[in-house]
Amino acid sequence: MVTIDLERKTLFVAGHFDDGFGKPSKIAEQVFEAVNPINARYSNGGSFNELFRLLENIEKYNLIFWFADVSNNRPKLVSEIKKRHKECVLVTSKRNRGEYSFHDLLYHALGIKSNMFVEISENENKRYQGRVIDPLGNVFLDYNEDFGLVGKVIGKRADELMGYTRISSEKEGGRIPAPKQEEFIGVIRGYSDLFHELVHSHPEATNRFFGNASFRKGDLIFVTKRNVDKRELDKNAFVAVKPETPICYFGDDKPSIDTPTQVKLYNFYQNVSFMLHSHTYIQDAPFTSRIIPCGALEEADEIIRMLPYEDKKNFFVNLRGHGSLALVDRIEYLKSLPYFARQLPEVVK
């Protein structure tokens, strides 16, 4: 049921890799010593063939620090890691000489499905500095020359990420068509342009992915499928799931990564019939206390801890460092919500 193995096996890759012996990174040495990872394989510089062999055995590790530097004429193997081992926690790095905006960095991290990354740049004194960021734009450490501190921060956050609970999804059978929900779908589509504007999506993004939506009907919950463009939303964009764990869904399309969280909330709040999740905040809604990544069950636990009333309905919660969730029994309560943009970067206090 939990997709991350409890036994920690760490891979830490850094330095320059080429046709010869490569070159180790002194910065990476400082980071590695501060992270002090458990049961770690450490590789700091070497041949590209060695780097490729590490990729071939990537499924041996559930926590991966991939800071490898390769020339631009070589394939960027980092993009293969989550394709081969989607359950791992991946920490990467990105050198920024001023050519990348903050949104460029986030777009790159989302593209390779990095869970956290270190931006490495130079300050006005020509000294290297690091900034620790996640793909949702949260900054866990702002620009700092102390790479030992950078290592401590990413090590602490990596431990947190490894500790979160994720539930697997399993296909149950053929697709079950969603019942008509024209008013609900109309409300969601009506927010699409607003969400796209508030989230400040990267110009190369091909769809307007602002979160997800779901509704309860009978014994099933219908959740938007992954990466659907909300501007073109219709009832075919919803995937039927059973309100139980592990998550059982019907058809070939997987439901949103947040499905386990929403299923748990539907099971607790029996009067809630609709949910709308966006990557924006709602004015005057209370905030959760922790930054919890998409899909982790602890997000549902945090909401229930804040509002432990099973008959609760028609309420809104801001998910710190993530976005917001509206939980209602009638569609009218979703209309004209006072959404506002998260301030990016959002520096963690």
C-alpha cells in the first residue's frame, strides 16, 4: 500500500562525468557530509559509462540525490530516473548563471519529476550559493554560501518526504462513465482562465493544470484524470474510483495523484459531495501547518485534525505551500470564491 520502501537505500551522484575520469565537486562533498545519508552509494565524478550503469540499477535506491554534471552533447540521464523508478524521492540540482527565471526552474523540476532541487548560482562576490526549492515554488533555504547548511536542509526535507504515506492505485475493471454534472463542470471550466493567470503557468506548458476536482455519486467517487486541460473539461475527464484503499479505479486513465487524499476526506466528511482543488489560495480560509506534497495522505489527516467534525460541510482550507481545497455539499458554494495567487517564491519560515 505504501509506495516508498521503509528500508532506506540512498544514491548520491555528483561531480563531472565525461569520457575520462571526470572531476569531483567540492560543493557536493560538503553537501554529502552534511546530509550524512543512510546506507548510501556515493559517486562524485567519473566516466559517463559509470553514470549510465548507475542509472541502469536505479531501482535499488529509494532516495536519490542526482547532482551529476555532463556536457550538453550528452543525454540528460536525470530525465530517465522517474520513468524507471517513479516511487523514489528524487533530489536534483540546477546550475543557474542568470539564464533561468524562477518559473523556468520550477518548469524544469516538474518536467523531470524532481521532489526537491538545489539551485546553484554565483552571488555578486563571485562565490557559489545554493537555494533549496521544491517544484511548487517553496524555498526551504534562500541563497546561502554555506553548502554544509544546504546539505542539512535538503537532508531534513528528504527525511520528511520519505516519511509521507502514499497509496497505490490499481485498475479494477473497464471504464464506468461519469453521470452528468453539467453545472459542476461549468463552474470548474469557468475558473480555468483565472487559475491559469494566478498560477503564472510557464509559457511552454501545454495544458492548464491547476489541480483537480471530484464528486460523489452513489457508491463511487469521480475524480478528474491526471493532467487534463480544465478548459476542455467534460464528463469524460472523470475517472470512477471506489471509496476505499488501495485506490481501485475503472478504465485506462489514472485518476489525479490527490485521489487518496480526497477519498479519505469523503469517507470522513459524509455530507461533502464535491471537491475543488487549485494551486491558489482562498481569502480568509484557514491554513494547514505543514507543507505536504501532492498525493500524501497526511494532507487529509491535517485537515481532519483542524476540523474534526464528521458532519462538516461547505468549508474551505488553504494547503500551506500547495494551494486550496473546497469541500461542499452544493455547487452554489463553489461559485465566486475569492481566490488569490500564492506569492512565488514562497519562503518557508
